[in-house]
Amino acid sequence: MLSLANIKAARDRIKPVIRQTPLRYSDRFSELTDASIYLKLENIQRTGAFKLRGAMNRIATLSEADRSGGVITASAGNHAQGVAFAATRAGVDSKIVMPKRQSTERYGGEVILHGEDYDAAQQRAHEIADTEDRYYLHAFDDQAVMAGQGTIGLEILDACPSVETVVVPIGGGGLISGIATAIKAQKPDVRVIGVQAEGAASAPPSLAADELQSIDSAETIADGIATRQIGAQPFEILQSHVDEVVTVSDSEIAVAITYLLEREKTLTEGAGAAALAAVLHDRFSFADNEVIVPALCGGNIDMNQLTTVLLRGLVETGRYLRIHTILEDYPGALEELVAILAAYDANIYAINHNRTSRTVSMEKADVEIELETMGPTHIESLLEALREDGFEVEVLD
């Protein structure tokens, strides 16, 4: 079983390379939640995520035979970059099987694209490991990897001795296993809360059944924690060291990403924002002024995905609105509608005014409008004013 001694030894091994990331107090999130929120900014770790810690520790502890044969792993992204970086630095050949290409080659690893998700990539990586006699470096079900991730727990306690609750995202469970072991061994009264995305939540049914359960698919914007099953070793630690596991929706994760950018000027990926999402949306109970540390575990997000996520975040927080209505087709009809929007300070992004739509009669026009709004109350007032003036308005997703 993973121990505090393993984690402290890992800290000594990886210290020359790893950044000791900041633990930053957040005035804004503390005000929002009535708690004392400290953000563990692992999103600014080298390679952009915590995974480098575990990869560095595992490669540092490999035998000469395993090093000479090279390593292989499977990853949705962050573990790939961590392994590629750590292996290249140690002079070890590495191959990484991934479901989609990310910024991995620049760290020195050979990328093999395979499958639709992490689990399919993992199966292919094991096949290559057997064929080429390579060491398979597991992303989470490995004691040395968990020990490396657990160094985050040591840093949290060093930087914030008054911490009462630590909130950690769960994919395969390596991160929370390491952090929980480090925390509970030194301060057993500190709560450790795990968070999974609703679309990839294998931990709750596993804990309920008291044995590992696999889900059919893992679909979430938090691809860093999109696994179908917890690792066997992490699950044992989850059962003994983690106080509660909760889930968050993709919409709630999108809101957390948006708020982090807007209010803390820090960028996270979906997995990186999951822990904060659980706090912001009251997925577990906590007291006023409770000292809570959400682990922002990664910041590697595709820019195209970021655009979509931020738009969802704006919708969920009432800053973006799409409406549809049908107007009488006469000069000035659109101007009357726009005048109400202007009177309520709704800024127009775009208007689609279609007089040739087959879904309405020839005397009418089909209109869709995208608006910048100022929150749910503003939207409610705006819609009420439009409807009172005779416009039949539909809110679009």
C-alpha cells in the first residue's frame, strides 16, 4: 500500500524538475461560497498538468533493464506529455498511444493515434508493450505514479496548515490516491472530497458495490478524467482515505472555467476546473469560513474547445442569450423589436432576419438574435418586456 514515506521519497527525486506550484487565496470565490478558498494552481505546472510528477517518479525508479527497453503508455493528453518529458530528460525512449493528437511530440515522445477514448488507447498500448517488450507506464494504477502525484498533498499542507477540506478530481484515481495518502497520514481530520464528471462517473457505483465497476462510456468536456473505471490500487485508497465522492455536470464545469478566467485570470481544462465546480455548486456540505483547497490539476485545453466551453459558461451565467421570434413583414417591424432590446441594455451580437423561411407564411419573417446580457435577472426582465409588447419569444439553446 502507498505510504507517506513513498511520497516523501518521490518529492526528493522529482524536486529538481517539478515546480512547487502556488496555493493562492481567492477573494472572489471565498465571497461567492462564504468559505475560505485557496486554489492549488497545478495548471501552471511544467507540461501544464500534475501528471509530470508521477511520470518523473516512475521513470526515476525504473530498473536499467526497463529503461533500456523503452516505455510505452496510453493517455488522453496530460499523462502523455508528462511521460514524454520525463522519458526524454532521462534518456529513455518513449511511445504514447492517444485517441487524439495533442502537444506531445515536442517533449520527445513518439505518438501513435488509436481509438476513440483512453480505454481503447490503453488496450493498444498494452499490445505494443507485449510485442516490443517495453515497460508499460500506467497513468494511475501504479504506486510510484501515485506517490509522485501525492507530492501535491505535501505542498498543500506545507503552504496551508489550517486546511480543512481538499477537493480533488478523479479520473483513474492516481491523483486523489496520492493526495489523500499524504494528507491523511499527517492530518487525518482533513476531509478529502473526490469529484467526477457526471458523464464519466465510475467511482460512485464502485463505492456503492464495494468493488470496481466499469461504465459503458466516458463522455465529458473534462477529458483528463474521462475514464471508464478507477484503477485497482487507487480504488483501495479511495475506499479507506476519501471521505466523499461527488459529481458535477459539464455545464457546471464550464461555469467554473469561465469564472476562473474572468475572476482569477487563470486558465484550466475541464478536469482542472472540476474540483472548483463542486465547491461553487454546493455538491458537498461545508461550513462558513471553512478552509477549502480545490486542486486545479491541469490547464491544457484545446482552443476550439475553449471557445465552446466559454460560450456555455456565458449561457449558464446569464451573459449570453439566443432568442427566436416571428415578425410581421413590414418596414420598421425589426426596429420595434430592437428598440426594446436597446431600452433594456441588451447588446446585440448578431441578427438573422430571414424573409424566405419555409417555416413561416410569406407575410412574416423568421428572426434569431444573439445577445450579450447581464445575468439571469436581466434576461427575465428583457423577456417579460418583449412578451408584454406582443412578441412571442422562444429562448434557444
